[in-house]
Amino acid sequence: MAPVTNAKEFAMFETMAPKDLEELMERVRHWPEQRQQDAAEVLLEMERQDSSGYRLTDAQAREVARIQREISEGKAMLATDEQMAALWKSCGL
């Protein structure tokens, strides 16, 4: 996957032709019910986000892509649940 360089690319990494999307949806119809429910929840959340007024700037999208790349390359890591709990506690939350 190519690195994300702007906000539009962050929203969609690859463009699917309508036929590809139709074929994918047909395959989804044969997934187990819970997996279909999971897919529906993801799509509904994406739809909700599309109606949001919040958008990443190109600079923010590049920063997200940089952090994702560093995590995937092992140069950075996410905080553990324990580390986050300690941070929130130190903030009085």
C-alpha cells in the first residue's frame, strides 16, 4: 500500500469500480450473520463520519500516515492500556 500523502487519500486507499463493489457486497451476503453485522456497523460509522464537519487537513493526514508507517515498521508503538490508565490518572481523570 502506498503512503498516504493527502486527506483525500486517507479516506480511501484504493478506488473500487462499481462492479468490484457489487461483487464484494455479494460475497458479504454469504458471510456469517455476525460478520455481516460487523461490516454493516463499519459502513454505518463511515456514513456518519461523512456527514461530520470535521476533516483532516493534508498536513494532519500526512502526520497520521507517518505515525502508521512508524508503527508498522516497528519504529513506534501504541501505549498499552496500563500506560493509558496511568496517564489518565496523572491528569486526574
